[in-house]
Amino acid sequence: MKITNVKTIVTCPGRNYVVVKIETDEGLSGVGDATLNGRELAVAEILKEHIAPLLHGKDPDQIEDIWQHIFRGSYWRGGPVLMTALAGIDMALWDIKAKKANLPLYSLLGGKSRDKVLCYTHVSGRDFAEVKENALKYMEQGYKALRFQVGIPGCKGTYGIENIDSNNLPFVEEWEPRPYLQTIPKLFEYLRAELGTDLEMLHDVHERLTPVEAKILAKELEPYQLFFLEDPLRPEHKESFRIIRQGAAIPIAMGELFNTKWDCLTLFEEQLIDYIRCDLSHIGGLTEAKKIANWAEVYHVKTAWHGPPDISPIAHLANVHLDLAVTNFGIQEQCAFAPEVRDVFSAQPLFNDGYLSVAEVPGLGCEVDEAAAAKYPYRRSYLPVSRRKDGTVQDW
Ligand code: GCO
Ligand code: MG
């Protein structure tokens, strides 16, 4: 089999998505997700101008070789733009391989280790009572795990709470550690009292704290037994996680900003985290994620792949196929998409009573309607920016 065409489809059914479609001389095609929120066109351009020409005539069966050729062969490697482009190619190749074998993708990844995968979704509110009301709606739907974020008093805009129209330029949020550190332990004290002890509770710090602040927060959250505390620190200096680890018995998750397996090195080897939550679309796809999962197993680290609404249903399906297969699965982040997404993408993971699964069809199980995609043209959009009250830029 030979690759005859590599298409890049940019579409905006509710929000921007970049899809790679690889076509072959045998009529089989595969799709992959190459969406990088706020940098969509940079990835699309790399795919069109620099990567697609390398693939024509190649055998799509040789996924590892194609992966290494794009990663190492072109000398310049890594970074979110390149690794997102590579992820799109990688997923599309796995899709083709599984379709050719006439098997669901999970089968090629080792087969099912479980029947369904535990998932969590995002719950937020401007205040504690609103968070609780929203949580009850999800619990009625069957969710057994929920991620909680709440508005921080005195701060304008809080991660995970508001969707403010910024006229196509980044909305500037305001954030201070002191009110944040005072609010979050009280939130979980309240939620445990109101919602009980069975529910799995999670929280995303979104890389905002210093190591000692994170240690203080982790310590204060100990009594509420979180499933995990996510992304307490910015991703660059991995040794900083030692400070949190020594200070509190609380599971730590990290990884959505990582771009290669080497980002996991210190965190795994020193057992500084409990859950690895790379984004399959930003880490070079299933090939790299499978290696990371297998490597994590050695260090008692479980998987919790990134699953926000800013990557497409193709990536969410890839997550669940891998979740079904690896032995050290932990939990899967899940989200609701805009209704228009169904016009473009034929499938999403199946939700039932707090768990996800996939349809028993060959491949990843998703086709992209190119005519529908064209009806939703790209719209420039940015992630918000976060600043301290004195104006200093910090992690959003
Ligand atoms: C999560 C993430 C997202 C990111 C988003 C950025 O845990 O789901 O933190 O909410 O903020 O993916 O584009
Ligand atoms: Mg996160």
C-alpha cells in the first residue's frame, strides 16, 4: 500500500480543529487530530508545506519509521507545533493500519484490558453553591468523578469558569495566589460535606503555583482525598515536584504541556507523579503515548490523557482506544462538544453511566465529512492570558 495524498482540513464547528486525512492507492484512508488551540494555522502550514511532501509514495504500514523520519530525520524536532503535526499523521496511520486489519484500533494496541473506562468531566461555578448545583446534574447522568473549579473572589476571570468574548484577541484574566490558596481547600471541604465521600474529586491548578505554594495547597487538600491534583507547577523544571511530593500524601497529575517522552523522565524515575496526562495530539500521537504508558507502568504511574473540548473527537477516540488497551489506565478526561461537531465528525466516544467505550468498528471509528467541514471556516481565536494584579504575566 502507498500513501497517495495527505490532506489538511481546518474547520470550526464551534471551535477550530485541524484534521489530517491520509489517502492510499488501495482506497483506504485514515484520519488524525492535529489541533493546537490558538496555533491551528501554524500546524496546518507545517503539515501542508513541510511534512506532506515527505510522505507521498511511503508505505503507511511503517508507522514507527515514518514517525522517526519526521521527528529525527528532519533534524529540527520537538515543540508543540511539530509534535501536533506529527500526532495528526501518526493517528491517521494507525487508523489505516486498523482498518486494513479490519479490527478496532484497541485490538492492535494489545487488545482490551477492560470493558469500559472511568471518565471525569469539568464542573465549575462562580461560587460554591453554583458548583454544587452543576455537580448534581452530572452525578444524575452517572458521573463517578468530576473536576471542580470555582471563581476566585477579587480576581477578574478565573480559569475554567468564564468564556468571555475577547473580540478575537486574548482575554486578560487577573489572578492572585493568596485568595486562590484560601478558596480551594474551603471548596473541597464544602463539596465533601455536600456531595459525600463516594464521588472522585479532581482539581486543576493550571500551572499557577510556586513549589512551596503547591506544597501548602496539597497539604491542605489532604483530608478531602482528591483523585488527583493536576498541573500544580509550570512544566519546565521537573525537580520542583520533589518539594510537593515530600510535603503531602496527595496524588499528583501532570503532562498536558509535554511534547515528548523525555519530559516524563525525572517525574517517572523519581516517582514524583501518580498520573501522566499527556495530550495525544501534542505528543506525536499514539506511538509516543503507548511508549509513555508502558514506561509509566514501571513506576506505578497511571494514565489520564488530556481530553478537553479543544482537541477533536478523533483525539478523544484515540484516548479511549489506548485506555482500553493499556494495563495502567487511571482515568479519562471527557467533555461535551458543540452540537455542530456532529456535522463534521461521525463519532465520539460512547458515554454510559460514568464510563466511556468505543463502537466495535474497524480503525479509530471516526470519519470526517469534508463538505460539512468546509461550511465551518476557521476563526482566529486565542487562549486567555493571565496576569497578576500588578500586571506581571504568569501561566494561564
Ligand atoms: C484540561 C486543560 C484544558 C486546557 C486547554 C488549553 O485539563 O482540560 O487544562 O482545559 O486549558 O486544553 O487549550
Ligand atoms: Mg489541565
